[in-house]
Amino acid sequence: MNIINHQIKYSYDKIDISADIDGFRLWYKIPPSYAVSSSGDPFLAASLLPAMIKGSDIRIEPNLKISPFLMRNINTIQEIHHTWNPKLKIISVNADIHPAKILNDGCGSFFSGGVDSTYTFLKNINEITHIINIHGFDFQLDKETRENLLFTTQDIKDLAQLAFKLVNRVDPVSKYLMDQFSEGTRKLLTAYVNSGFIIPERVDKNLSESFNNIITGDLIYDKNIFAGKKLRSQTKEMLMNNMAENRTLLNRLLIEDSYPKEILGKYSGEYDEVINRHKRFAEFFGKKLIAVETNFYSFGYRYNLSRNLTQGTALASIALLLGFRTVYIPASYSYSQLFPLGSHPLVDPLWSNEAVKIIHDGCESTRTQKIKKISENKYAVEHLQVCFDQALGNCGKCEKCIRTYVTLKLLNVPTIAFPISPSSREIRNAKISGDIEEAFFKENVDLALKNSNIKLRKELLSCLKRYERKKIYKDLDKILFRGIISKLYRNLKKEKPSIYRVDTKYP
């Protein structure tokens, strides 16, 4: 895996830092008032896990120097990840070395507005001078105004998921598009999916060109094909007014609406609202916000790597790029809850170099203890943003919203951060997506017992017991029937095939 063609471009409103990694142009955009690293450290952090899943050695062009301090830790980082998931193979890194230097004064801390980052900010408020918000990791919002209607590789947010849906023809739109593609495109997509998403070369370019051939042709709308898709108001209006003369635009909108999580849409202004919200938070406490933009979201999903796995490397790459003496990465779990995770107290500090000390912060507290600390500051409570279903505000319905709301309710903390309060039924029926969420729900059960809230405790226990029964059934099916029962159940329910991300742990 080669890291080449490194560039730093300066303009009045941003610094654009980019490099080609395995045929993908990975970029970061930083406000022009900050110095940025010209070393290869950020791109080494970004590329390590994709190289490990491919089993491909990393070769870095000579003008991109790597910190000797960091190079000494690269093997240890790999050994940890390989032990957690043997699919991540140990590879070598070939690069010239040179010590790193401090680039910016102060102390940075990553900040999303969630419980973990808000807790770390308040805990270290006297030391932290800058909070760092990333556009392009948790969310890839539709920021750029589209200059022309044709697709580019940069428009594909989640190549792995998109290819999986197309190849498996999971819905009528995917089936229709696959039938329109050339045989060469279909073969390339199929080979990419069958490789386990580790050979993405030429796939995104070929796919964007294939989309362009389709949108510049005849109108693709058919009510039977698009019946199950949620179309935006602009698309509906164009269809209603029979605006066939703008069929290229209409075709593009139809494809965007069919794959909202996989393809970038037209600029909506949501990104600017998110940044302004965090800027007001920073200014309230006398701090500065650094809004970093990147296409790391697309880069990680190009290899089908889960967010859990790439979180640490994404944050480390930006910490190394900014070059503050100290950077805090907020912890997600307490020491008593630790398990393999991309951002982990074992791994995060190993991404430090001579100039930048990276600290994994907050493991001493449970989620309940963190929320209790945050509740002491009314402004911080009102600013909480925990939802993964939307970037601006909390939906109040997803499991993250529900378990955070429940904790605040049990602590008797009023807040407008959750405009929609989940009902008793929604709490009982909350979907626990895995052992991670289970740990947080158990914390709320303990808190409900401590506060003698019998009603809420019963609702939470009902939710937990359903999840635990489901785990037992799956384990029994796996041991006794090799997963046949689960497969029959999915067929009976007519469930669509779903993608499996490469995660921190071996499945």
C-alpha cells in the first residue's frame, strides 16, 4: 500500500492536506489559522488498519518523514489489533524517519457534544484550550454545494455498503441499476464484494462513471421500482410537474434518495448548523473550536472497516496533523467495562510522537457517573448531542437517546436536549444492538434500583431480558444447529441480506 503525492494547499478559508493511499485521495481540511504537520504521521495512522486487512506492506514516499517515536510503537499497535482480530495481519512500514515538532500552542480535546467528550471537556476544562470537531467520521454530512450533476468518486460515502446492496440486489432499485450496468462493471463489483472488500481499486471510479451513463440517459423513475423509497420534497415536486427536461438532475436525485447513507446528497445547510452550535459551546467556556473536515468516513468504509475499529486511528491522524502538545481522546467505557475497541487506553497513547502526547481520558468513570458530572452544568446538559440517527438534535427514539434520557430522568435532571421523551413502551421495546449497549442499560437498572424507581427498573429489565434471551437462542442455534434456525427465521421474515463490517474482535 503506497502513500504518495502528498500535498498541502493554502487558501483564504482552509488548509487542504491530502495524499493518495491505495488509489484513494484521503484529505483533511483545517482552518487557516493553525499550523499543520507536513510529516507522514497522520497518513500512517489512517492507513495502518486498511493495510493490515489487506495484508499489504506500507511504503511512504521519501519526502514524508515518520516520527521515530511513532515508528517504535507501530509493531505494538499491530500486535494488539492482530491479537484481537487475526484478520488484521502484521505488516511492515517502509519510510524515512525524522523527529516531530510541536506545531500549535495549547491543548486539544476531541468533541462531538456527546456524553464522553463533554465529560472529558468539563473534567479538564482548565487545561483544554481547543475543542476539535470532525466532519467526516461519525457523520459525512452533505456539505459541498454540487457544482455539476455528474457523480465523482468523492460522492460515494460508503463504497462497501453500496456495492453489497447492488451485488445482492437487495431492493428493486439495486436490481434495476445492476441490470443497467455493463458486464464489466457487474464483474468488478462482484469481485470487490467477494474479496471481502479488500480490493477496492477502480471500483469507485468505475461505479461513478456507470451512474453518470445512467443519469444522462432516459428517465429512470418507475413507481414500482421506487415504491419503497423515501423521496425528498424536491424529487417529488419534479416528478409531479413532469420535469423531464431536467432528467439528469431528477435521475441523480432518485439515486441519492435511494442510497442516503451511501451517496452524498445536495448541500442542506445542516453541517453549518452543527458547527455553529459547537462554536457557541466553545465560546461560552472561553475556548476555541477547530472544525476539521475529512473524507475518512468514505476511506474506512472503502475497506468495510467498522467505525468501532477505525475510531482510534481517525482521531490519532487528526491529533498528529494538528500537532498540539497534548490531545485528549474521550473514553467510551470505564476500566471495568473494557473490551477490544479501536479507541482504547492500550492503543491511543501509542499513537503519540515526540511532540504530541495523546491521552485516552475518562475510563475512571461509568456512563452514569459522567452524566452526573455533566448535570452539574446546565449549559452542558442542554448541549448534549448523543444521537447517531441525526447530527443536529436528538431523535429521542434510538437506543442511545433512550438510555441517556433514562439516566437523566433517574438523576432528576431536566433538559431540553431531548424534545421527544420516550414512552414506557418505547423503553421496554428499545433495541439493544450489542454488548456495548447492554452494559449501559445495566447501569441504568442499577441506578433505578438505587433510586427506588421500580416502574422504570421493570421497563429496563424487560428490555434487557429480551436481549439476553435472544443471545441465548442464537448461541444454542449456533452450537446445536450451526445457525440453521436463524437462517430459516430470516427467510421466513424475508429479511434482506446485510453487510458484516470488519470489527475490532474476530467474529
